[in-house]
Amino acid sequence: MKKIIIISLLVLTAWAVRGQAPGRESYVTEKNGAGYFPLFVAEKPVFIYTDGRDYAGVKRAANSMMGDIKSVTGNLPKLTDKMNAKHIVLIGTLGKNDKIDQLVSRKKINVAAIEGKWETYFIQIVQKPFPGVESALVIAGSDKRGTIYGCYDLSAQIGVSPWYWWADVPVKHKKNLYILPGRHTDGEPAVKYRGIFINDEAPAFSGWAHEKFGGVNHQVYEKVFELILRLKGNYLWPAMWGNAFNDDDKLNPVLADEYGVVMGTSHHEPMDRAQQEWKRYGKGEWNYEANKQVLQDFWRKGIENMGSKETIVTVGMRGDGDMPMTEGSNISLLETIVKDQRQIIKEVLKKDPAEVPQMWALYKEVQDYYDKGMRVPDDVTLLLCDDNWGNIRKLPSLTEKPRKGGYGIYYHFDYVGGPRNYKWLNTNPISKTWEQMHLAYAYNARQVWIVNVGDLKPMELPISFFLDYAWNPSRWTADNLRWYTEAWVKQQFGAQHVKEISAILTRYTLYNGRKKPELLDQNTYSLTNYQEFEKVVADYNQLRDKAERISAIIAPQYKDAYYELVLHPVRACANLNEMYLEAAKNKYYAEIGNAQAANAAAVKVKTFFDKDKEISNYYNTVLANGKWNHMMDQTHIGYTYWQQPPINKMPDLAESDPSHPKSIALLPVYHSQPTDHGTPPKVFNEHEGYIAIEAQYFNKAIKSDTVSWMVIPDYGNTQSGVTPWPVTASRVRSALNTPHLEYDINLTDTGMVSVYTCVSPTLDFRNKDGLFYAISIDDENPQLVNITTTVDGKEWAMAVSDNIRKLVTKHHITKAGKHLLKYWMVDPAVVVQKLIIDAGGLKSSYLGPPER
């Protein structure tokens, strides 16, 4: 395999092996050295100094950090208001901490690198800062969240995972803690607002919250706020299924602002008011033309309640319940609505609306309004969206004038809607998230990144990656995504089993991503061709066996975290796939008249269906002493259309009479093969009338002065993806030496062949005439192919359901023997996964035949 971009292995090894957080060098050690700062030595914790003038959120973070030191060492540091200790930690925001300001004025520390920056911090040792003080560890922030992130960065460095509460990640005890000399910082975040949306939260998250906390109230949200800040996020759309953040618990918005979390409301809840608030207090229709004054009064109350609390105000309007506006709605009316909303903001807050952060979500049909000419003031952030299945619909042009409010992205790890809900478990490989969010960043959508995380709980890894990537996109490339997962695993479980666990996480999310569990049934994979169904199940069971072997030997304190983050999803999904395999066998044997085999398969289906319930019950009632009860209440078996079934329903089974067998034919036994493909062949030879090629195994990658090729590992439905690089390249018309991939093939006959090019379901984010590639064999003229579909159309629904588009071209072969298959770049951001040549023997299957 060709390496296109080379990353320093030394740096990557340091991140993966030594760093306490993904991508961060470690600056905490248990051994002393010259100039080191003793954070905790000989059972004596250091003293902590904060200034009473500093933000409440800073004091909360400082207290959390002190609690983290106690968790690691067994001793709680003490707060002090005097400089009378040998060693002291100074925590504060520039201009809000008198001691830090004194050090600045005396030139003991240089704050030029953070002053005036957004959410930036440094951690630095200062020798002899004050009379009688030998050394101080300064945690200084440019603003409120800068200081907060500094505190939580130190917490992560001493070994407290951001997921310590949400995933029961234990803390390893340490006898001594020293801070290395130097200035430790993580720079300024690349994306300004970075957050999550708790959504589609019934029955799981809401059921759990009501049992454990009496509702989705401030006790729940305090845990959410802290998690977001520990992950260096800053933004939240709160749960809204039957919930109203500002109205349900009056402490919710107060504490959000105190913690330092920027609040917002979802794409269809304007002016900081929840949909539920309209159901409670609204009068008349949700229709601006018919009910203008009532709606204005309703929105005015939202801005009054918001006051000075840090918020991004959603503007615009959709139909009630996140439905499209009425057919008579028009651009002029929507522009009037936004104008009137801004006037309310001006009147209530007594300030220029341009000074109040606002966003307009171009969600579904609202993007059509924008494309047809609707505009909002330049200071309003345009929140662009994916198609709810992880494919970004629209991005700004690289040549258009920058907006003051910039552009953002609303992305999905969870969705309720067509072609099928997907809510149960994580189905989001970080390689796919990286590919699409890199695209967004490259096209300057950098103001807001918000992701729908459903119930939050099953999405720990992709949430971490989404927020880490938003902080510093240049840190993570396609070449080091595996190192990200390894570093994340090390943060949760320590140094043992890192490679094994990270490989399990990578493979299970790839398997889940290629067909979401809610879309699986007994017809998904082929039972008779290429032993596909058997292989899928064997691969999953092999993964489950590896996960269970580690579970048996992992230290007891990690058992709960390991079950939540690794073992449960692998075990549950392996069981689900095997249930559907047996359902397929039941159907097959019943049709050919092998009653004994059909009935045996039916018994297994029932066993696996019961096992699914048992697995969920363990998660709900036994795991962590029942801490997460209801988190696995989501139904996921028995879908008949897009909406979830009320209860899990076992697949329909054929019951056969074994006293009248018509056939004793059995399917061939599948012998599991290693998943490592080894060295790819130099020539791909026709086998049984087909050739299958994983796209990454090209013989040559022809590039140009401006375009090369990037391999994205662990991406798509089988192995990887290959895409032109950079994603901002211009369209290329295929010619003799333009960028293309070459594959040496050997065909046994002449005549027509079909080439199936399997590409990711990327959308035409430039909103032009499509996204194209071209394909040719030998020196024929390349055939141009458009990959894009219309969102919500039949082709789109099939593409996102299958996580791939299989596009066919026809080619005439005039001689048997060696030929050259060429895949040509035309547009950037097209990702090819696999190439299949049908020379007359290709059989139907979901993943395509295996590479030979």
C-alpha cells in the first residue's frame, strides 16, 4: 500500500504511549527532576490559590481539579488566600487574579501568547514568584473557559478521564505527582463553538434521568456541563423530547452560565424557547401570518429569560414539531420573521443585535430557501447540515466573501426519521467523521460544530473525537486516526491491552457503520453467495471472542467501563447478526423443504432473541449496580418502516413439519479466515467470472502538481477509502496524465464487462452539477459518472441505508489477458472504496465478492 502523507512516527508514538489525553504530550510524572513542580509528594498535597473576583465557573473547575487530585492521591489539596507556602498553584483568568496579574506586571510570566485569544491557557512553573514561595504552578486563562480548560487539562494529565463518571472509568492511584518544566498549552481552538445535542432521548436517556434524578433537571445537566468542559467543548443543545431546559428547572440555565457552557436551542426552536414551551404556553397556531403578535410575545419572553447568559440564539422558523413550513410560506415572510426577531433582541437586551450570537440552521427545506435567495444579516451564523446520515449537504464556496457570523455544521451520530431511525448503539467510525468534518473545516465552516448524540451514553468515543478534532483539526489526519483510538483507549484503560482494545473498537464501528443495526434483517447479506452472511457473523464473533478474552483478564476496577465502552456493543451486535443469520437459514431451509434444519435454525433465532434481552437487562440492572438502568431500553429489532417498533419483535419464522422432508441439502460449512488481507496481488486475476479489488491496493497512484491521493483506513463497508487530496482541489477533466489510480487486471475472455465502482454516498456539497469520477480500461475514453443523489429521494435512501453507492459502467474487451483499469479523479471529496469487475460470473451480495 502506498503512503501518501508521512507523519512523524516518533510524535505519534509519544501521543499514543505517553500522552494522558489524545494528542497531548504528558507533562506529569511520578519521579522528581531538576526544576519540577511538586503537585503531590509524600502524602502532602499542594496549596491552591484562586481569586474571589474570578468567574464562578473557574472556581468550580478548580474545585473539580482538587477533587481529581484527591481521587488520584487520596488527599485533598487545600485552598489558601495567602502566599505562605513553599509551593502553590495559582489558578486564574487574566485580569481576574491579582497574583497572576502581579507576575505579569513583574515580567515573571509572559502572557502575549494567550492575551486576547479565545479559550486559551497555559500551565507554567514560576520559580520564586513571591517572598517565601519557592515555586508556583500557574494555570492562566485568556478568558473564563481558557482557565477552566487549563484546570481540566491538568486533571486529564494526572490520570482522570473526562469519562470518569459517564463511563465509570477508574482512576489509578499515584504516590507522587510532579509537573515538568516548560510551558504547557493546547493552543487556541480552531472551531469557536463546539458542542453536543442530546436528542431522540426517549425512552433511554429520559427514562434513566427520571429514575435516577427525578427528571432531566439540573442534577443531570451538571454532569453534562462538566463532561463537555472536560472534553474542551463549550456548547449544548439540551434534551427536547418532552423537555424544556429553561422551563423545567429554573436552575438549568443559571448553572449552565455559571459552569461556562454556551447554551442554544435546536434548529427548529427559535429565540431560546423550547417546542415544549409553546405546547405549554402558546395560544393559537404556530403560524406567523395568522398569529404574529402571540408568537412575538412568546419569543420576547424567551429573550427576557435569557438575559445576559451566554447563548447562541436560534433565529428563523420551521413548522411546529420540526415539520416544514406550510406550502404558502415564502422567502419574504421568513426574512421578515428574522428581522422582527432581531428587533425583539434589540429591544429586550438594549444592544445591537449584531453583538448577540445568532444562528440560522439551513436544515432540510430551509436550505432550499437559502439556495433560492433568502438571506439573513451577515453577523448571523449559517448553520449548514448533513443529511442526517453523516453526509454534509452544503458548504460555502472557497471564493465567496467571508461572513462575519461565519458558517457552522449540524452533524448526526443519531437520527429519528427516514429511511430508518438509528438510535441504539454507536454506528459512527471516526474515519467517516474525520472525512466529513475535515471537508467542513477545509471549506471554512468553522464557527459552530454541533453533533446530535442521541442518548449520549453509547457515543463516548465519537463524541471525544468530534470535540478533539474541532479543537485542532491539523493534529489528526487519515494516517494517524488509529493512534487517536489507541490514545483514547489508554486514557480509559491504561497501557495494557491498548492495541487489542483499539482494534476492537475500530472494527466494531466499521461493521456497525456499513449497515446500522436497525436496518439489519435476514435478507441483508447473501446466505448462498460467497458465504457472505456466514463470514459477517464469523468476523463479528471473532471480535466478540477477543473482547471477552480481554474482559476475563482486565483488572477488576476496569470491568464496568470495559463493558460499557467495548464488550457490550460488540457482544450485542454479534448476537444480533447471528440471530438474523439463523433467521435467513430458517427461511432458506423451509423453502427447500429441509424441515429439520429449518426448525433447528428457528430454535437458534429464539435463543439469540432472548439473549438480546438478557444483554440489555444486564446493562440496565446489573452493570455498575444499576447506575444506568433504562439506558438500553431502545428497541432495535422488528422495524417495518422508518419509525421504531413499540417493542422488540422477533423475526417471523417458518415452522416446518419434519415428518415430510423434501430435501436434506445443507449449506456449506464456513471456515473462518483471518481478517488480515496481507500483501495485495500485483495483478488481480479473474476468478469465477469476476475481479474484486479493494481501492487502496492500487498499483500506481498518478498525481499532479496540485493533486495527490489519500488513503483513509478503516473506512466504508470493507477496508478503506481512497480520495483525491486536497479536498479543496478544483475539478479535473480526465486526460493522459491527470490524477488517477491504476490497477493491473487479468481477464480470461473477450466481450462486455461491467465495472462496479463502490463509492461513499457523498453529496454535492458545492450545490453545482454533481460530484464526478471517471473510469476506463486500457486506453479507452474515460466514462464520466455522477455519484450524487437528491436527499430524501429513493436513490439517496438506498445509498445511506447501504453506506455506499455501487455505480456501473460497461466496457468492451477485445482481447483476453492483462489490462489496465484506471479510476480517474474528476471532483475532489469523492471516496472510492472498492472496484468490482463482472465478467459474467458476479453473484448478488451486499458487500461484494471478496478480493482474491
